[in-house]
Amino acid sequence: MKSKGLRFYLRIYFKILAQDLKSKMSYRADFIISTIGIIFTNIAGFVSFWILFRSFPSIKGWSYYEMLFLYGFSLVAITPTQCLFDNNWSLRMAVYSGDFIKYCFRPINIFFYYQSEVFDIKGLGQLAFGIGTLIYSWNRIGLGFTPLILLKMTVFLLTASLVMIAMQNAAAATCFWIMNSFYVLDFVMRFHDYAKYPITIFSSVFRFIFTFIMPIAFIAYYPSLVILRPDDVPLLSWLSPFAGAFLFWVSYRIWMHGALKYNGTGS
């Protein structure tokens, strides 16, 4: 069979996206309530962050506005996970019910087809909130702005997103082998809350865990240092784009391995 190119998948994606958005907008009240809910969730998180850290001039060498920058960076970085890969939360139900088998017979990539069926537009509210937090903290810190800095910011944000996506993909894919996989996915996704903080405030044990085992430090801490502290960038910060790409590739292979071995209910 002739391999499909990027243009083919983009065309298919936007067609699927249009249908998904139409179905969501047919229940406008639910959409509006859900959107308001996620906005207030982010506001509540911001207020909690403000109450916790506003009283301290600095923590472990990190100023309040630097930590606020990290907070905004993490919100933007995890938005693609919510918008583009939210269907991972339904994977276990599709696998257990047998409905997942329909994805195995279409002449396109299974991973692409499954993930593209859902676009969580509510995540755009989180994106706007994160960008606003970034801009505010950026101005308060007094960071410069050049086309090169914008390019760095874009690259490191996008690759940081891959880390969160990879963690979700791998955790969701456990449903192909584990009956109670929800707890695995829920446990892994809870760690993203710690991505909002610099790992230097944690003990050496947790710094190791958050870097090499549950690599949430690559979601905000390491990539943001390239912008926040350009004169003292550690090697792991420069390696974070490669870490994001590698982890995503590994998670994709795990997901696809489980999908290709799937043979219906009881697999």
C-alpha cells in the first residue's frame, strides 16, 4: 500500500476536527459550562500559587516572578496534551468494550486516527491563561525580546509538550495489558502538577526522579532556563528538545505495539 504523506494526514485531520467541533457545538450549554469550569480551575490554581509564594521574596534562589514564569510555561506546554490527545482517557473503555477494533481496519495510521477523533477545545482557555501568565511575568522580570528568543521559546515549548504527551501515551497504552489501567494513567498524570515548580526546591532524591524516571522537569524547568537564565544554561536544558522527541517516539512505539497486538474484547 502506498504510504500516506503529511498533506494527506492534515487533510484528513481537519475533516475529522470539523465533525468533532460540530458535534460539540450541538450541545452548547455543556460546552459553555465546561469551558467556564476549566477557566475557573486555572484561576483557582493561580490563586493557590499566588497565596503560597507571594509572601516569599524568593525560594531556593527563584524569585516570585521567575516561578510565575515557570507556572505559565507549564500551562502552555501541557495544553497540546489536553487539546490533541484527550482521547487517551477513553482508550481503556474502547479496548475493553471491543470498540477499538474498528480503528484496526482503516487504511491510515491507528494512532493518528484514534487521537484525531477528539479535540478538546476547552484547553484553548488554558492556553490563553498560560500565555497571559508568561507575558505578565516576562515583563515583570524584564526579559529581552528578539526574534531569536521567540524562536527558542517556540521550539522549547513545543518539545516540552512532547514530554507530557509521551507520559500520557505510555500510561494510557497500559490498558492493552492491564485491566485497571485507569489508575496508572491517573497516577502518571497527577505528576504534571509538580512541573510548575523548579526541581531545585525538592530533595536530591526527587530531583533524580523528576529528571530521569518521571521526567516532568523537562516540561517546564529545564526548557525555561534557556529563556530565564541564558547565561547559566545546564546541559540538560539544551538536551530537553531531544529528550522530548525521544520520549514521544518511545511512547508512540509502546502505544502502537499494544494497538497492533489488539484483537478485540478479551485481548
